[in-house]
Amino acid sequence: MTLSTAGKYVGIIALSLSVLSVLYIGAFVYQLGALVPAEYWIYETQIVKRELLAEHRDKRKILFVAGSSTFFGIDAGRIEQALGTDTLNLGVSIARPFAVMVNDIMPYVQTGDVVIFPLEYELYHAETTYTDWFTNQVMAWDPDYFWELHATEKVRFMRSVLPQRVLLGAITKAVGSHLESVQARQLKPPDHIRSLIRAAWSQPNYRPSKMYSLLNNDRHGNAIMRTPEPVVVSTGDPYELDIDFIDSPYFWSTLQGFVEHCRAKGVSVYIAWPLVVSEKLNFRSSRVTQGVSEIMGRLREMGISVLGNPSDFQYDIGHFTDKLYHLTLQGRAEHIARLLAHLMNEPRLFLTKKHTSATKTSFYGTARPASCVAPMRLCHRTLSPIVNRL
């Protein structure tokens, strides 16, 4: 083969790759917003939580931020009543990346606020925002997230998406108008979501019909409904703590950046430990001890206060519902009692002086009237299962 012939082949290959790249990028852009199977209740619930944040923007408040263990395990209303400060439950799903959780609340925190992270152990090991679950969800119900990224982040996002998912989105976009299953996923406008939840809150003794629904939020952001089914008994370590410690630059740098932002604004940040099923974690084992020690060491380096010890928040399996992080109402009551015992031991933030029914006292002693009270994977390997999912 002569040099000129070899050059021609290289040119053809380069041209072919360029054409394929352009076609792939075109397909990626085309399928953004395709209504593929996804957890649309999370999109809707995020809007509800942001509405609660907007309502409390100018009030001193406590914010509980984590995944569904917080959504189902924290009673923000009871904490508000005990501490005399507006309290919101901003838990949604453990699958939401930590950076998304903190970015959601960043615009709403102000001087005097307190942010408490009862983070699930899995979040300490997370290594990226762009997980399969997250990119799938965002492309389906929040494509604006992609367009608002910087160019380099757009590239990172695109590289994290499996080609099968792009193909699924393109097919859904092309034929979705002819399929009832796809049309049923039409996004509700934010104003409609806000009107639905306000109508629900206006009903006396309101009870939602679905566990995973925007309507399963009370006025503090707590989950209302629990399933009666017993928790599935898992083998091994279901909490990803009894493993070799994984140093995640992504998680720790995200937390560090948020803490620095909060300190500059006079906002306090606490870490709380997640609730777990008793005996599912051996807190005396060397690997669990090592993992906790590593986490505690990083938190001390950052100067972040920690509420209690991990072993303080173990509960009988009968206190859980359909997931190992979802408490029953009885379990939640016990969890809040233990958590409040630690919160009351924070004299820098929580006043022990009782407030009257006429006023509520903020962390910094200002009285005010009592009335002030954004994992599923669509990693399809062949065209046939992709079409079957539409």
C-alpha cells in the first residue's frame, strides 16, 4: 500500500467518524425531552419542595436535606414545634446527586438558617453528578438542565449517556405521539403542580392515594403515606458502609464548596446520621469502624458539627415499610425523639427557653408571630427491549 493510498484510507476513516459524531450529536439533541419511562413524580416533587423554599426564603429556618430516608423519616412539623423555628423536609430520593441537592437550596438559604444533612451512606461514595439514573431523568423531564451547563460540562454529560438511552429517546420522540403510554407522561406545568398541591393541603384530613407522588407531601415537605408491606430482608450490607472506604473527590469537594458558601452567609451546617435497620450494620466491625472514622475525620477537617453517632439511629425492622430507608409513622416518631435529643444539646443554635403559643423564637432570639409558621436505569442492550419499553 502506497503512502498516498494509506492517506486516503485515513481520510475516509476520519471523515466517517466525523459524520457519525455529527449524527450522534444530532440524535442526542433531538431526543432531549423525549417522554421515556422515568420517575416523573420526582420532577413534580422537586417543584413542590422549591415552592416551600420560596415561601420561607425570608424566614429563619431549618432545612433537612438528603434522600428518601429524610422524606419518610423526618417529621419537620414536630421539630418546628419543639425548637420554635420554621422547619422543612427537603428529602426526595437517594438517587438525586448530592450536587443537585445543594444547588436546589443554595438560592434560598440566608443568615441564621441551619442546614442538616442526614445523608444516606451511599452518598458519601458518589463519584459524579452524571449517573445513568440522573442523566436519564434530566433528559426526560428537565432538558433545560443540560442546556444551562457550560460547554465542558455538556461534553461530560453527553459522554456519560449510553448510546442505548439516546436510541430509546429518539424512537420515543419519533413515535411517541402515537402511543398512549408516552402521552400519559406529559409533563404538568409548574403552576398546575403548585395548584394541585395547594388544593390538596386545603382539604381537611387529606390523604394521598399514592406513595410516590407529588401529592404525598404535607405543608412541611414530609411524606404522608406509608405502605403497609414489610421491608424486604436483604443479605450482606444494604447500606454500602461495610465496604472498603472510597475517597470521593466529587462528594467532598461539593460539600466543601457548599459549606464555604454557607459560612460566608452566616448559615450553619450539620451532618446527621441516616436511619438504618438494627443488625443490618455491624458497627463493631473493622470495616464499618474504618468507614465511620474516615467520614468523621473529613467532617472534622471541614469544621462541620455532627449530631450523635451512627449507632444511635438503628431501629427494629418492624419500623420500616417497603424500603430499608423508609420508616413507618411509629418508626419516624422514635427517630425524631432521638434526633431531637441531640439537637437540644446544641446550645449555639437551639434555645432551651420555651416559647409561648403567641410567638416563635428564632435561633438568634428574635420573636415573631406564630403564624409565620430536581434508582431507575434504562441501559437497554438491544433494539427489541427498547421498543418494548415504549
